[in-house]
Amino acid sequence: MKDWLKKIFINIYEISRGLLILMALYFFADLILKLFKIIFPPAILGLIFLFIGLNFKIIKENWIDKTANFLLKNMALFFVPFIVGIVVYKSILFKIWLPLLIIVFGVTAITIIVTGLYVEYGIKFLRMHKMFKSGITHQLGNYEVKND
């Protein structure tokens, strides 16, 4: 067999093996969720199973790396239905473009602000927790006043 044909068959095999693993994880997650009647996206649970499998070396990275690279390179194809939907409903979108933009940018700004405040207060809380745990109640410049 020629080398180029052999490479093609090997690539097809490796990509198919990776897709089979990813689909098996998805369907296993879907089965678990249906058995226990849990409302949760099976794709997310499948990704959690993939993470666990990769961490514990149950799934070898080279089994899915060609598939992952293939899917990442062709990710634009997965957005085609979204783009077609925009084209089909563009008349509606043109009517509501201003409220839509305000909502999108407003929610994004609120999310950034809330996340920033949450992290800031979380760091302050952790610092205070460490101080109280070590017996320090006040920290003024370079001087520390300990609980007595």
C-alpha cells in the first residue's frame, strides 16, 4: 500500500476512534442522567467524565488528540446554523437591535463588575480569615496587634 494512502487510513482511524470515545462518554452521561432522573446537560457531564478519564489515565491523550484538533479546526462549521438563523430572522433583529445590544453589553458589564467585586471581597475575606486564624486582629502598617 502506498504511504499516502496508509496515512489517510491511519488519520481516519484515529479520528474515528476519538469520536467514538467522545460519543460513548456523551451517551454514558445521558444514560446516567436518565437513570437517576437528573436534569443536567449530558454534554457537560460527558466532559467531566473525559476530564476524570484523562486525569486518571483511563483515556490516553493520544486517543483523542487528533479528533480534538480536527473539531477545533472545523469549529466554524458548528456555527453555520446560528448564522443561518440570523440571516433568516434579520428583519426581526433589525427591529430590536438597540434593545438587544443594550441587553448584551449591559449584562456583560454587570457580569464583569459582579465577578470583580466577588473576587475582591473574596480575597479580603481570605486575608482576614488567615489573620484571625493566626491570632492577628489588626494590621496597621508594619505593626501587628495580636489577640491576648
